[in-house]
Amino acid sequence: MVRKILFALLALGPLVVVLDRAGLGDIELFVLAALALVPLAWLIGEATEHAAHYTGPGIGGFLNATFGNAPELIIALFAVHDGLTEVVRGSLTGSVVGNLLLVLGFSLAFGGSGELDRRSSMISLGLVGFAVLLFLIPAIPGWHGDPDRHDLAIISVPVSIVLLLVYVGVTLFSLRRHRQQHISDESPEMAGWSFTTSLLVLGGATVITALVAEILVGTLEAFAEKAHLSDFFVAAVIVAIVGNAAEHGGAVVVAARGKIKLAAEIALASGAQVAVFLIPAVALLSWLIEPLALSFRQVEIFALAGATAFTALILANGRSSKAKGIALIGAYCLVALAFLLAGDR
């Protein structure tokens, strides 16, 4: 049923592009574009999953890392092009925090009691913690003066390279340990995808996602003004949730089916992947458009560090429970409130 609904919602992507050309209002376009990204993100994930069956775990892992984060990556690059640096950093920070607190929280709340892979959980949280420490290098100087000055963008380059090298190393280690686990809910209509079909669907969905993301970024400021919200809050909470919505929903569904260990690993691995792969990738690719400094605000650094420490405390005994899930969701609400009160710089 969920799959059929997502298939039907794919029509929203082309519809948003048409309505944009027809001159629909910015507020309506932002809402429709945000909704359209959910099924598109799901389709990219499905196409990547099927393509990975033909490529083996190595290339499959690369495809998942690259295209699994495609909506967030595309949104970030369009925001860089439009000079919305706070939106870029906010959406990336919000994505990490959302995975660690909101997605994991709902997974534990729906999954209930169970045993978790403590080693894998701590590796993911360790990666996020390591990334936060490196982010301090360009972030602290950015708390005084212009956070987008060129010298901070230059400092962000070696930080990004180190994070990507760590990501590659940990990924290779994980591949040796076991094949990466993915959400799998095969049905007859999905099982028949050939490698060519998978690539065509992946390419087409990515193109539509790019068009929709451009519209989303172009209408974000107007939506934030009308809703009396800061651009930072819209990016860190709304855009971050939308960019990961399909993957988030998948993790919760897996947890509800009793596979709490897999659901927790999906949420934590996704958060770590954003921290050590997506953020540095955006920083390096931004040099093709306009150099981006990883000068995260104090509220962002505290949110990242706090979410990492709190999640590690919650998972310290390697067991899940509904109460722990509710605690994580409550922590996310506090972070969202902090983002709301922080406003724009």
C-alpha cells in the first residue's frame, strides 16, 4: 500500500515543474516541492538498491552513498549557488541531528524492546563526534567576523578531505566485516528491474529531483517570511526532514516489523554518512560554484555534540525501549526549539 502511494505521488515532481512555469505562488510551490521530494527520494533509493544487486557491495556502497544523499546534495548546491550559506549549513546540521534523535527515536518507540548492535552504533556515533571536533576548526573563527570569509572556506578544504578519507576507510572496514544492510521489501513489480532500467530510473529521478530542488530553494525565503520563520529554521528542520523523509519512513517501518537492530543501524549510519561524507562533499563541490565555509554556528555545534552525546548515553547498554525512543524525540524537540529561537545571524 505504501509503495503504491509513493508511486502515485511521483506525479508531483513533474507537476511542480509545470506549476512553476505557470507562475504559481511561492508559498504553494514550496509546500508542493517539499512533498514532491519525498517520493523522489524513495525512488532514488529503490533504483540505487536494485543497481547495487548487479555491481557488488563495493560499487553498491558507493552508489548508495552518492545517490542516496542526492536530494540533500542537490538542495545544498542550489542553495550555495543562490548564496544561501546559512540554509546550506542548517540543512546539513539538521539532517545529522534529525537522524540521531528524531529517526532513531521513532524507530525505538515503534520497535520497543530489543537488542542493538552496540559496536556498530558506537562506530557511527564516534564518526559524528570526530566530525564535530574537526568542524570546530573553521567554526570557531566564524563566530567572530564574517562567517563566509574566504580564509574559512580555505580552512574547510583540508577538514573535508580528512573526513572523506575517514569515510572511505570506515566503509572499507565495514565491507570486510559484513555486507551493508539495506531496507528490503521486495515485490514482484520491483524484483524485475534490470541494471539498465535501474540506471535509467536513477538518472531520470535525479534530474526531476534537481528541478524540484531548485524550485524549493528558490521559494524558501518567501515561505519563511510568510510563515514568520527564519531561513535557518526552515532549512534545519523542515528541509532537513523532507530531504530524508523516505529513508526516515523506511527505518520506522522496519522497526515496526520487529527489526529494531536494522532500523537503529539505518538511522545512525545515515547520520554518520551525512557528517563524514555529505558535508565534506558539499564543501568541496561548492568550489565549482562559490566556496563554502564550514563555519557552523554555536547553536549548530552544540546541537551536533549534544545529540551525539545524548544518543551514546541512551544506547550505552545496547538495548532499546519505547521510553528511550520518546526521550530521543523529546531531545529533538528541544533542538528544534533552539533552532527556532536562534533565528538568522
